[in-house]
Amino acid sequence: MTAANFSLEANSNFDQVYPLPETLTTTASIKIASLGVHYRTQEALRDVNCIVKPGRLTGIFGPNGAGKSTLMKGILGLVPLSSGHALYQDKPLKQQLEKVAYVPQRSQIDWTYPATVWDVVMMGRVKKTGWLRSFSGVSRQLAKNALERVGMNQYRDRPIGELSGGQQQRVFLARALAQQAEIFCFDEPLVGIDQKTQTVIFEVFHELAAAGKTVLVVNHDLGESITHFDDLILLNRELIATGSRQEVLTQENLYRAYGGKVIYFDDAA
Ligand code: ADP
Ligand code: MG
């Protein structure tokens, strides 16, 4: 069966398997069908099928090297797919990146780049404004509001490289907010941050989800922060399980994803 055949079937099945709240249309989910990625000869992801719903905080979990970053990049078209696709409103998501705010993993950001906090947040407005046009008052107000929301407005003239890891992560969160996206994708935002930043980050994630946005977050740590997530995608080079946190967090699924390294189990699940 070809990938194209498969995807048509998968799309019609998704809505039956995961019924959406009546207030949300099914087209507003990200539908990931038969998605595979190869890096040269290595297969990083095989045949991933899942949906990411609006109005929910969805976590992509799995051990190091499980393909979490690859899945996020794959659905955004930042790495080529060897099979399958990711659709949003029935069109490839990679063709609608103006609706997406993406914050990559820390290690992929050049922290020596000579930009101030304000520059970084205003970069979130470039697509809406265009490089050659000056930023509007609306853009400046959105950037200021976003920095205030994450408690970083007083740092606006600081070079980004001089901030702590938590402060840097809050600046990138502010940039994502200023973008006024529909879909928010964060890769390992909790790495190297302080407790205050973690609190702010989850407050903002919950606000975005409550406003009907799609919030997709890569995380590998099975600590208490997992209880913030509504839905989970559990990976280890292939899909281990997906659905609500309670459905996914079983001993068997965790063992299949993490092997003997599981150190946390959510008793409430
Ligand atoms: P995770 O984010 O879950 O730690 P990744 O998606 O980064 O995992 O990587 C999945 C696998 O693909 C790993 O084995 C990794 O070494 C490999 N990989 C990731 N990026 C590349 C790349 N650009 N070229 C070759 N292999 C890669
Ligand atoms: Mg990663």
C-alpha cells in the first residue's frame, strides 16, 4: 500500500478514534499520517500516526534519540519526510508556517548572535511586517505585552547571550507570543531553566491552550512536570502510544519507550 493510499484511510479513521470536543472542528487538528524520516541511511522515525488537538497541551515524550525533535521538525517541513505527511486544516502544515511559532532546542540557537532581547522578540513580528517595512505601533505593543507577560520587559536592551538559561527561554516564549500564532511548537523548553521560568512557561502554555491554540511541546523528563500535559505522544523511533495523559501513562507503555530507565510513575494516571 502506498503512503498516499494509507493517508486517506488514516484521515478518516482519526476522527472516529479520537473524538474532538464539539466546539472544535476536526480540521483544526494537526493530522500526522504514516510519517517517516531517514537521515542518510539511518531511520529516525517510522510510520507515526497521531493527531494533535487544539485547545490541549500536548507533550512529545521519549528517551534521548527517540526522534522527538525529528517529529517536530518533520511536521513543520524542516527535515524531509521519507513517508507520510502532517496536515492542518486539510493542507500540509509546512505550507502554512505563518500560523506556527517554533522555538528550537537550546543547542540549536546561536547564543553569540549579537541581538538584544527586544530584537529577538521583534523577530517574531517580521513575517507580519516584512523585512523592509518598519515595525508598526501594533507590533511594538505586542512585543512589549509579550515581554511583560513573561516578566522580561526590564531586560529589553540586554544582549540575549548575557541572560541566564531561564531568562533566555522566557524571551523566546515572548517572541512566540508576539507572533500571534495558532500553533506553538517548543522543543525541550524546560532544559536548563529555573523554577520561576518553569512556572511562567506552564502558565502561558495553559493560557494558550485555553484560548484554543495548539500547543506542542517536546520533553524527555518524566518528572512531575508531565502532569501539566493533557495529551501525550510517546515515541521511541516509532509511536509507542498516544491519547490523553491518563491513557498513555501505563507501566507497559513507559517500559516500551524507556526500557528499564523509568524513574517516575504518575499514580493518578
Ligand atoms: P530526540 O530529540 O528524541 O533526542 P532526535 O530527533 O534529535 O531525537 O534524533 C533521532 C535520531 O536521529 C538520533 O539517533 C539522532 O542521532 C539522529 N539524528 C538527528 N538529527 C540528525 C541529523 N541532522 N543527521 C543525522 N542523524 C540525525
Ligand atoms: Mg531533541
